[in-house]
Amino acid sequence: MSKSYDMYGLSVNEHGNCKTTPAHALSFDDTTRIKKFIEEYANKNALPLPGRLPNCPKQTVLLLPCEKNVTDIYDLYMKSAKEANYRVVSLKTFRNKWNSLCPHIAVATPATDLCVKCQKFMGKLKTNAHLSDEERHNVLSDYTCHVQKANRQRQLFKNQVLCSKAVCSTTDVTEGAEPCSLDATLHYSWDFAQCVHYPHHAMQVGPIYFATPRKCHVFGMCAEGTGIQRFYMIDESEMPGKGGDCVTSLVHHYFSHFGAGEKHAEIHFDNAVGQNKNNTILGYCMWRVLTGLHESVSLSMMLPGHTNLSKYYHFRCTADEPGVLICREFCDSEEVRFNLLKARPEAGCLPTVKVIPPLDHLRQWYLYEKIAPFFINEVARDIVCPKPSIPK
């Protein structure tokens, strides 16, 4: 560096090959062969995905089955290249060319979730050799219509969240406020998370993998406008099940202690019949309106798989029409009304508290004998897996 500075001073150095292509660089034909191989493999094995990837928003995403990863596909390319006496490339180069030339072709992960209708449409498109042009066109039209409906449902959720955030950015929102004290519309969402098993070790002991430790159920409710999410941790001995009674109790506790006192609530939840989409939840929301805790409550769900009163995905009850449940199949569908009011409830009158049965004695003995030995802390062991008082 010192010698270069003495000879040339402060100047930009140019590499000797800056104006020529390196001898080992891929030619245009080599790059074209790689792209053609990936596209032909995708045409034979991939299925169109109802969505988009960030780096190719205007292209149809082709989803390859997860039974073969990029390395397996690379091995197939190498085999065909050697048979045809074409130039072989490294796995790194193959990946780089795939990402730059075919970003819309992706390998599915085992966790990829698709709805039943999407799976059926994909199956028809995959085996479309026996279909006529008209039948193939009808399948594609129905599939496109289904995806557009799902996109509209998703866009409704996004719009409601944005409006809720705009309200919270310009209004002093306080948790635990009096009902109907805030003249605004806020958006909420809730769902159960995966159970947490304990004891839990970062370096899991082998035998506990085949056992069933004590379970802690997790229910979360999020105020989308403020971004604050509250979690309810429920031990299996206190869990009555994930039905409508349990969800209603948790939601009522949340609104009573952490609600912002909004007059209008918009809620999104999972399209699960036993858990959310049932008479108990709908009746609870109507009860809140009839007793003055809200002026209106709107309930919305995504299409299944895009994350039975089966045909409706949107429900609304308002103080302007007491006792009337307003239903829509999709966000832009025509409204249908059902009058469900039999008797006007008294404000502040709650149902009778149900007693949760204790943990089954066989489960208690299982925890004591099979799970307790894995505890390191004796105090925690005696709390979580005590010796049952009932004989085995």
C-alpha cells in the first residue's frame, strides 16, 4: 500500500479483469439451462399458492412439495447435466441462480397451511391432463374467485386494524375504563396458543419426550390499536375445556379489567365452531349490547385455512336493533337479519358460576410417578406434582 501510494498517490485502483469476463464465469447458455430446468421441474411438480412472496408480488407463486429440498433438486440437475454433457455448477451457484432467476418458485415447508378448497383446486390443476380447455378454464376461474374472497377478508382485517391504530394514536386510551366511556371503534383479536408443558428443560431429558407433563393452556387477547396483548395462563386442573363457556369467561374478564371503554368493538377470531363460532359467543356479544356495555359489537373470521352457522363469517349486533343478529357470508355480501331476543336481560346479572371438577386421580398419580422425578427444584415438584390424597 505504501509503494502504491508513493507511485500513484490517492487514486482508484482497477482490477485487471474489470473489463473482461472471467474464464470460469457461467455463459448465457449455462444460465439459461439452469433456469429452464427449474421451470420445467416446477411445471411438473409445483402447485399455485394462493398468495404472494415479497420479492415477486406480481407473479403467481409456484409451491413445490416439501418431499424434496433444494439440494435434492440440485442433484437431479447435476445428473441431467452430466448425461447431456453440459457444464456442472456448485450447489451455491445453483441456489443463487434459483433465487435471482426464479424467485416465484419456492419449496413448501412442512408447516405450510392451505384450506381444503385450495387443496382441492390444486389437486384438479395438478391432474388436469384429462380436462378439456373449458373445464380447465372453469377450475381456474373458481380458484381465482376463491382466492379473491380470501384476500378481501384479509384486507378487511388490515383496514380495521389500521383504523384502530389511528384512533389510539390520537386518543388517550386507558385500560380498565368504564364501559362506553370512549366514543370510538377499537379492534380486538383472540385465540388459544399451543399448550405449554412443564417441567421444561432446554436440554430435554430423553424419557420425558414420551411422557405427558403437566399442561398449561394459553389464551391471548390483543388490542390491535395499542398493540398490547394480555395472556391468560390456565393450569389443566382449572381448565373446563376450550368451548364457548371458557372463551366467554376469559373475554368477559378481559373487557372488565383491560377494556378501553370503547362504544364499538370489532373482533376477529379463528373460525372454530366449538371454540368461537357458537351460540354462546354470539349470545354474549348480544348481551353486552343489550346491557349497555357496548353500543355495537362486530365479529369477523377469516376463511378456513387462510391463518357451523357454517355459511356466515361476519356477525354484528347493535343497540339500534336490540336482539337482532346481523349476518353476512363475506365482507361485501348482503346482510341477513335474525331476531333472537326472547327476554331482555338485566344489567349486571351474570350466569351461575360453574364448578370445575378436580383433576382426575389417575392423572394426579401419573404426574406424581412419571413427571415428578424430572423436577430439579423440590419445592416446585411438590406444587406441580404432589402426592395424591386419593389412593391409587
